[in-house]
Amino acid sequence: MNSLIVQRTRYLTLILILLLSYPARAQKNNKDKWQENYSWRWENTDSGTKALVDNNNLLPITVVIDYKLKNLKPNKPNGSYVVVPALAKNFEVISMDRIDPKKGSKFLKNDTLTYLGDLTDSEYDEDFVYLLPFKKGRSFKVHQGVNGDFSHQDKYAWDFTMPVGTEIYAVRDGLVVDLERRNSKNCKTQSCSKYNNYIKILHSDGTIAEYLHLKKNGVKVKIGQNVKSGQLIGYSGNTGWSTGPHLHLNMYLLDKNNQKITLPMKFKMGDGSIVDELKGGISYSN
């Protein structure tokens, strides 16, 4: 992989927006924290109007234009992808000019979509080698690996059996983009997923590492904090959808349907060797 791809970011998840005064269609079960961190507004121009966005997220957002207009000529066609940078202010997404100033203008259709992340970027670093997520000199067993029978069907994910309170370390440099630390409940069914404590760290190629089931108040980083590989970020637990104390680790991208695309990870062992895929039932040493 070209080294330039590690500078790219993409983290996808879907919602719909308000465009002009037209109400956007609702998407069920699609509420996420980032939705409250950006805002649209429209400003009049001499010849029409323009849309400005403030993006207070630590990630870019992508607007996919799709509308039908009456007496308005846009500067971008349907299907255009407009990437609003992270923390951008007054970013112009689109402008429209009245075709006939003497006639009224309006939207006839609005199917414009907004996603968290840069949809124009489709590359990530497949060759990156990650650290194990625990302290040097320690060993832990992977009790469920890729395509595991319990909860990893068709997923790249790893569950490390470890006592509550085990130190957890970042597997790669990145930016903390989401976390939860307040939960204490757990159960053996998927209904308890909402009680997961977690940390999500964005890597420079747009992938997200997710560290799950951390203990209550066991998160030691903050949203917006840059972390280094091998840095202490939290403590393992048994929260959420969990049958016993462990750390769940996976890395993913999100598609347009808000589904995680989990990705393979290569890991560096304590002796310097590289393992292409951690296997369930085997202990690994850092």
C-alpha cells in the first residue's frame, strides 16, 4: 500500500439532513452523537441562496446532493459528494441562483444525505502491523476470534480473556473520537450491547479501533485526545453484552447502511514476530 493512504480519513455512518425548509426523511435507529455536532444555515445572496455548514465533529462529514428544483440553478449537480472538513466553520456546501428573478423558486424533492466521514476516500493501510492491546510481558488467551460462534459470525474481531481491571493499551496512534465510561450492567444477550463501555480511536487511514466491555469509569482518555501506540487508555471489564470478563477488540469502517465493515489486523508479538491472524483458543504474549 502507498504510504500516502495513511493520511486519509473515513468513518462512515448515515443520517438525513434538512435542506432549505424541506423536512428530511427520518432514519430509524440511526441516532448518533455526531448528529448534534454540525449545523446548516442558509444565507441569501444577490442572485439566490447558499448553504453553510459548521462541522464541530473531529471527523469530516460528506454531503451527497440529490434534489429537484424549481427556478433554481445549483452550482453542483445531483450525485456530487461535498466533503466538509473536521471543525470547519461557514463551509459552503452548495449555492443556487434564481433562473428568473421575477418568478418564485422552491424545492420539489429533497433526498440529500449526510454521512460522517469522507466518502471520497476508499483506501486504508492493509499492511499496518498493530501492537497487542495489553502490557509488555503479559499473555492472554483469545477465547473468540474471527468468525467466532457466539458473537463474531462473519466478523474480524478478537476477545481476550482477562481479569477486570487489566490495563489496556492503544494498538496504534490515533485520535479518540468516541467513548463511554458510565455503565456497570451486563448480560449474556445482545440486548445488553447498550451497556458497553468503550473507546473508539480513529487511525490516520480512516479505520476505527474499538475497545469494548471496559469497566465502569475505566476509560482514561478524553474525546479529542491524540494517543500513541502502547499508551494506557483504559481498564478491561465485563460490561454490556458479555459472558465474562474480557476485552473485545475490532477495527472497522462503516458503510452507507451504517453497518460495520470489520477488517483484518496483523499483530506484533513481544518477541518481534508478526501474526497475520490471532486464533481462538491460543494465548499470545506481548
